Amino acid sequence: MIENLHEDERCIEGTVRSDIFDREMSVMICDGAPVEYAEKCARAMNSLSDETLDIICRAAKKYCLWMASFGSLDDEWYDMKVPIYEDTPAREILKNVCLDLVVEKPEDNSIGYCLSGSCGWEPEHGIEIEIKDNKVLYVGAYEGHSAWDDFPKDDEYNFVNLI
């Protein structure tokens, strides 16, 4: 499933095809995570339920609209392939993101991973999505979280809390 594996000074990198996100994605296997575990994470990512994908999209849309509240997303600074408004279907947000799979060494028997990358509405901080055992824990600006972090329910910058 994960192909083109090679090591660099920080991690093992490769690629995986994601039908859900309709693209070839980079995979970064960090902190000594076993490749076999990364394969499990890639399979989990590729089998996200429609319900889980809807949560990701709704939270990412909230993040996008929050950024839009500070000014126009029509500025040249933004790279919105599809404009996002309140009435835009949530799944359209996927056309404005480019995600990579990041796998860290697990702290328990859970399948936890990060989807991170760029998004058209926040080119400076991008987007981070933390998932553990098919539960979306965090969607927001990239902060370098881990699926094993605590995610308080009152964190207004975790857009999962706002859907």
C-alpha cells in the first residue's frame, strides 16, 4: 500500500494512493514508527466512513469560514479552487486542501495519525487533522499535535468542537 519508501535524516517517506482524497499522498513515518503500523494507518485513512469524512469536512469548512471572517478569501494571497460560503456543501472544502499522511510511533494499541498539509484559506499555517481509532480529534491550523494529545472540548481553535 505505501510505496516508494526511502529514509531521510528525519523520517521514512513514501507515497500512498487515497481514493477518499482522490490523489497520491506523501507519507511521513516519524519517531521510529514501524512501517507495518504506518500501513495500518494508511488502510484506516483509506477506509474512513462517510460520517467521519463529513465531520472532517464540516470542521474544515468552519475553519475556512472563520478565516474568511477576518477578510476576503478573494485576495491573491489565498488559493481557493472552489469558493466556500455558508451554503457551500461541506465536501467541496476538499478541493481546497492538499493533505499528507503523518504517522508517529504509537503510544498504545490505537491507530492514530495526522493528515496535514496546505489549504487555500490559510497558506501560512495550513491544516492539521488528528484522527485516533477513526474518531476526529482535531481540525485546525497546524500546531504539531499528536493523536495521543489531550484535546479539550472548550478549545475554540479546534473546529471539531464547533460542529
